[in-house]
Amino acid sequence: MRLGLPVIAVGCAAVFCTACAPVPVSPERAAELCREEVGLADGVQGRVGVGVGTGGGKAKGSITVTDKVFRPQSPDEAFAECIDRRVSGKPQPTTFGITIGAST
């Protein structure tokens, strides 16, 4: 009976780890998912938003800088690498960065 609890714990851990693993997708689905990633191919991405509502004008913006600044890729290279990674079910590489934003 004492052996049962560790076996159950290991089994549960294996199930949870498998659930977090990347799942291979079709090339079409990979292309959809990779379009946003390509924006950070050179390590810098910015966003700006402006709108008017009943409360008046609103504006917001942000800039993201990642460690890809030190090893930039062309958008085509980043897109091809992303599709290959997603189709084969490989995990996304770890990147480090910062996003700074403001809104009014």
C-alpha cells in the first residue's frame, strides 16, 4: 500500500506535464498563429490606439523591446522558423523583454 501513493503522484505529474507540452498543428494553423510573432522578429514592437467615446478622447500606446534586439531576424526568417516549430510541436524559445505603455 505504501508504494501506491508515489506511483499515483508520478502518474498525475506525467499527465499534467503532457498537458502543458506544445501540440503539433497543421501548417495553415501555424501560419495563423505565427503572424503576430513575426512583429517581434527584430526585437521591437510598438502599438498605438486612438478613439473617441462619450467620455471624450482616449489614447494609448506601448512599446515592447525583447532580447531579440541582439539577434534580429528578417520577418521571413522568423515566420519560417515559427511555422517549423509549431508544426513539429517544439516549445517556443525563451525570450526576455519589457513592455512599457500608457493610456489617457
